[in-house]
Amino acid sequence: MDIHEYQAKEILSGYGVKIAEGGLAYSPEDAIQRAREIGGHVWAVKAQIHSGARGKAGGIKICKTHDEVEAAAEYLLGKRLVTHQTGPAGKVCSRLYVEAGTEIAKELYFSFLVDRSAERIVMIGSSQGGMDIEELAVSNPGAITKIHIEPAVGLQDYQARQMAFALGLDAEIISHAVKTIRGCYRALRELDCSMLEINPLVVTSNNELLALDAKMGFDDNALFRQQKISELRDKSQEDPREMAAADRGLSYVGLDGDIGCMINGAGLAMATMDMIKLAGGEPANFLDVGGGASPERTEKAFRLVLADSNVKAMLVNIFAGINRCDWIAEGVVHAVQKLDMKIPLIVRLSGTNVEEGRRIIAESGLPIITAETLAEAAEKAVQARNAVVSKGGC
């Protein structure tokens, strides 16, 4: 789960990270009022969407008068911003963060991430902030410092100092930098945060360390014990398909293809998507219904897949171990009858009670296309999709 910049800053400020004065605005009038409350002569009006690279997409405006603040707010509110992280669909801005202008002497990059391959927390920093860290990693990898932290031990003071020196900070603000780094790590650990990024972390003209932007992502599986964090969720910024699936306890990731998938097991789901690609098609989603796919759960999964108007064919691929093929078959038949499907459905069953499952589908009288192998199922799904497209189906 991601949160907005202003929410991340509010959290981090409680852990000793210094931020510029700012306030939230939902209208141009709000924006002007926030600017008046902040005072000064320069303000940054920032679109609040769940994406980085907002500046490149025109989502951050530097204003020097209240009229400019009002114009920036009118321009940004309701605007769909498209960045390399949002994809072509973009995300709509429904709120703004008005922040006091800052005289920047130096821009830095700083973050904490969960490094699953190393089974450690990795602290990443660079004296070259304000740009895409991915681009910097390619163009100048030596400019990036990585320090791995053993979770059982935690962040050590010498590691925080090592990072502060790597950022090229002056001696007089090293202690402040260590405090900032340790505060960020405490937030990461205590709030079940999987990613914390400050870009840029700036040194001001007064030689202060300031988080000018902040981004935090949280482990969805830990939200049950992080009620205050869970309440920060902005569902308007999420894929409605993924949000609906999460509310129903299903693992769903929306993709850009048009062949819907319903599969049990993450590994089998990945293999199925690979086979669809190999057969010349594009999967519309990743959907793992899990090991306890009852007829009711199967129907919910069908509804999620079919809610995507781009889907032109649907592939059900079940390998039953803990589950049973006859349960899945009953769920499939019930869902097709209840939902009155208009697109081709391809079903491949294997494993426990497979013969009974195939019998249920065969005797249902429904126009369900069956397959015995994964390769055959993928090929039939692509053929069915192509047939729909050739007939002008949508």
C-alpha cells in the first residue's frame, strides 16, 4: 500500500525528520489560504498522486504570488497526470500539498528498501539527488552507496555515519543526518514499511537537512496490525480491479492484455501467463484464487476477471492438490450460468478428482472449451481471442 507525499512527511516528522511547512488543499481557495498561513514569497504547489516523477509530468508548480498559487491549483486539481510509473492511464489529482519554498544548496537521494535476495534491509544513498535513481544506477553506478542492515541487529550508528559521509555532508550537520537516518529506519521497522524514499533530501542555504519529498510503501499483509496506516489508504489512486480483489481476499494484478486468467497458485499463474505470451496472446491479469477455491470464491474470481471490459477470452487453469477439480468445475458451471458469459471460456483441470471435474463440465451443456495440457489451453485461449477480435468483438 502506498500513501501520499504529505502523509509520508507527517509520519516522518514524528520520527525526527525535518520537513518544510506545508498544508493540504482541495480547492484553489484552500491553496491560497495555505499559502497565506505559511507566509513567505515562494511556494511549491504539488499534485498528490501515488507516483514519482510528478515534476516531469507538470505536477509541481513553483509560485511567487497568490494569483500564481490559485492558477496552479486550478490547473492541477482534476488533472490526469501521466508518468513512467502510472502507465498511459495516468492518475487523477484530487488534492494538493502547498509547501513553503526552500533555498536549496544541494540535492541528495536517500532510501530504505527490503532486499529480498539478500534477506536484509538495504540503505541506499547518493550525493546526486533530484533525478531518477534508476538512470543514475546505469550512467554512474559509483555515485550510489548501498549498505545492508541485518534486521535482527538493526541499524548501527556507524552505518548511519558511513551513509552521512557518503552523501558528502559537512561535519556540522553529520549528527543531524544520523538522527534523520535513524528516524527513517525506526519508521520503516515500526510501521511495517517495505520502502521509504526521500528524493530529494536537500541541504538548504542555511545548512539544514530537509526532506523535500517523501514516499512510503507498506506491506499489505501487515496492515491488520497497523490500523493508523491502513486508514491512510486512498483507493481512488489504486487499480479498481486490484482493490476489489484485495477486499475479497484474492491475489490480483491487472495487466494490459485481453485474455483473462483464473488460476490457483502463484507459480502456475506465472507459467500460464508465459504460455499465453508464447502462444501469441497477452494476459489481462494475474489472479491466484488460492488453495481453497470454493464455488462461491470461484464466482467472485469470475466477476473480477469479467469486470475488465478489455477481456475477450478467459482461461481457467487449475491444478488441484489441496483443492478438488470437481469443486472448481461446480464453481465454473455455476458462475457461467449465473453471469451469462458472452466471451469464450477455456478450462483446463488437472489433479485431484480431475475426471469428476471434467464430467461435470462436459455434462453441463455449456459452450466451455476444454484442454488437457497447459500448452493446449493457452493455444485455444489465443485462438478464441483472435476469433472474437476478427468478428469485431469488444
